[in-house]
Amino acid sequence: MTVTVSELLEMPDLRTRVFAGESGLGRPVSWAHVCELPDPTEYLASGELLMTVGYTVPEGGGAQVSYVERLVDAGLSGLLIAEKMHAPALSEEMSEAADRLSFPVLLTAYDVPFTAISRAVAEANRGGEHARLVQAVRVYETARLAVSGSSFGKSLMARLGEVTRCELFVLDPERGRSLLPDVPGAPLGVTEALTQEVRSRSQPMPAVLRLGVGPRQAIALHVPASRPAALVAISGADVSPDLSVLRHVATVAALEVEKRIADSERRRRLGAELLAGLVDGRIGTETASHLLSEWGLAEEPRVLATCDGEGGSDGRADLHVRLEDRGIPHLLLRRALLTALLPATTGAIDAFREEVDEVYPVGLSDPLLSPSRVPDAYREARWALESVRASGGRVARYGDATFSPFLPRDLDESGRVVQHVLGTILAYDASHGSQLVASLATFLRRNRSWRRAAEELHVHKQTLVYRMRRVEELTGRRLDRTEDVAELWFALKAAQASGMLNTAGERG
């Protein structure tokens, strides 16, 4: 049996008396803990006795009433205040609220250490602590059986829910989605309460969040994983979740989340290798079709989407995990750009756009039916990305609009322009291993400044002069004539937009 507030008052060595809430002295006390935070409910569990020297107690009748009501809503067994220390004057309104809510407010003599009260509670509840220990052992034994394959046809979280007598969910606290494929999502009201609470905070999750979702008790605990994760436990109206046991469950949940992250990373690497082979044209159509079916991308049509960066302005590289959370089949490849192969459905494209940070515009290829068209689709997506960069929009499809009235309208026309203007120096670089095109791109990008271009290329100025003279000889164009410079510049931009060259003027 758990010791009650009344039984603690009967221990003469604790020298504790009632200030208010005498009708609640029958409340059981599972543990006694010191906390001086403004909101101690974020770190205390239901049934625990809050001990304070007074720092956590607010001043004023109205604030003290709200404080007591918050402690009652959290299910605490009582409030114990050390006398003659740092508590403000306890108001009559606070006393009336404690009486009305049957919430014991106790005063302990100045010279009684809080450790004496904690030890008294621990000694009295030794049997209950043993039961908690047994339950914690059951948590880890259940996890061990799950690892060995003895799941009895249920998910690990379902088995742990039987141990804790709670419904358990492992969620992304910012989006409310389940992080484990074999665990369903939590009820809508719970996920909304969790995401709203987390988004309203500037600080990380506290030890426990209490979610107001009706008569059943729902709490969320931080899961110590490498991605944001929360364990949500929903118990019956007459059952209080045991936080000490649920923290062990959160540890097991963290291992499950990390296992899934590792599996996702392995799939990402394999998918990147497959998409690289498709983009480079190294995989035959029949083989590619078979491999794509294993990734859930056998259905036609498909589309290539490309954008800058990693898909997140905060440096996160977990786009593959977030797409998996949403059940979107995909392949991702990170080279100079981030490229994704997706189903050409509105849902898949919208999901990609939503998960990619809004600071990064997205370019989309035409739908592709055959895997053999991936190299062309890759250039189309890059062309569309250049278009949306120039327009300042969010997303552009290939063929919707060109990004400059002076540039070619499509890839076929772009290829002809590039070959006509730059073909000779592209061929020269290919046969001689030279860097005429890259040097020309740098020279023009630096507004024909010999010094700045040479510094960027890490060559002597005279070397750059020689290279530009060679460019003039091979192309038949002069770098001191505006119309020739314009042709060279727009040809370079067309080559870069079509994926023939990168931004440095090197072959893409």
C-alpha cells in the first residue's frame, strides 16, 4: 500500500502540519520530490508530493489559486512548503482553493530536512518500489523477446502497452506522425494537442507534457533519439501512468527509432546508387524497371524533382526519413543538387514540396514512362530549376515557361545553341584536358576582371590571357565586342541550365 498524506502527518519527527486542503489528506503519496521551477508539473508525476522552500510559489492570491489548480490538474498528491524560508505570504484565496479542491497544502518546520521526508516516503512505499522495479524488468524482457523475434504477433509498442496498461505511440512531436512503421498513429485529438504544445514552446520538451484530451489521461515524454521523437501514453480515466516505468519504455522506443533511422540511411544509400546509375545511363531499361519495382516506383508515370542544398535550411539531411514518414516512395541523389525520383502524382509532388524547406525552389521534369528517359528528365528538371530561380517562384515544371526571353526555349534548342557557340572549345577541352570553358565562365562571371578571375582560377594572369586568346581563336568571337560576349554568356547559361556544365563551367 502507498503511504498517504495523513500518515506522513502522523510521523512526529517530520513536524509537518496542515495549512489547507484537509479533506484531501487521504491522497496517496508515491514519491516526494523537491522542485523550484515556475511550473513543477513538467517534471513531476501524478501522485508525487511537491516539496519547496518557496521559490516556486507565486505571489498574490490570483496567481496562487492558478498555481494550486495547475498542481491539482497534474494529479499531484500535495504541496509541502518549508516554513520561514522563501515562500511569499500564503493568501486566503489559496487556502480556499486548496479546501475546495481537497488538495493538501502542508507546512514543515524550518529545521526538518527534505531528505527526511523523502526517506520516509521511500521506506513506507518499499513494496510499491519493488513493483515498479518488476515492471521495469518486464519492459526490457519484452524488448529482448521482440529482438529475438518472439513478438507473439504484436508490435513491440503493443506488448509494452500491455505491461504499462497504456496505449503507446511514438510520434514526431512537430508533425504528429508515427515514427515506427508497425505502430499506428495516435488519435487526432492527441496529435493536435502534442504538436500545438511543442510548436508554442521556444525551449525543448520538458520531462513530461500533459495533454488535455478528455477523460483519459495522455502524457508525452521525450524520446532520446537522434531525431525529434516523443512517447505518448494514453491510460484509462481511473489509471495514472507511472512515469518511472514509462521512462524505461522511452529508452526502448529510442532504440527502435534509431534502428529505423539506420535502416532508412541504408535504403537512402542504395537508392542514391540506383538513381545515379539511371541519371548516368549505366543501367539498362529492363534491369532498371525491376529495381524500381522494389522501391515502389514501378507505377508510371514518374517525375524527377531537383532543388539546391540538402532540402532543409537548418542543415538537416533527413529528407528521406520525412518522406518515408509520409509513405512516399522515392529515390534521392545528392550531387551539386538534390534530385528525387517520385511518382508523378499530385500527392507525392506536394509532399516533396512541403518537406523541402521553402527557401529552396523546386524544378520538375516532364513525366517519364521509361527508365531510359531519366538522363533527359534530369536535364529537364535542372532547366526548370533555373527557370524558377530566375522568376523567384516556388516550383516550375519543364516546358511551363522559359526563365529568360534571351535563352533557348527547351533542351533541344539549348543543345543546338551550345554546340554552335561553344562546340569548338568543348571539343578542345575534351581532347586536350584543358580548362578553356571553365576559364571563360569564370572570366565572364567576374565581369572580365583579369585579376579577380585569375585569383579564383588560381592561375597567373598571363595564363588566363593565353586561355582567352585561345577561346577567341577557336570560337571566332572577340571578348572586347559586346555582341560576342553576350552570345558566349547566354550559351554558357544554356549549357549550365541543361546540365551540360555546372556553375563553374565544368562538365556536369
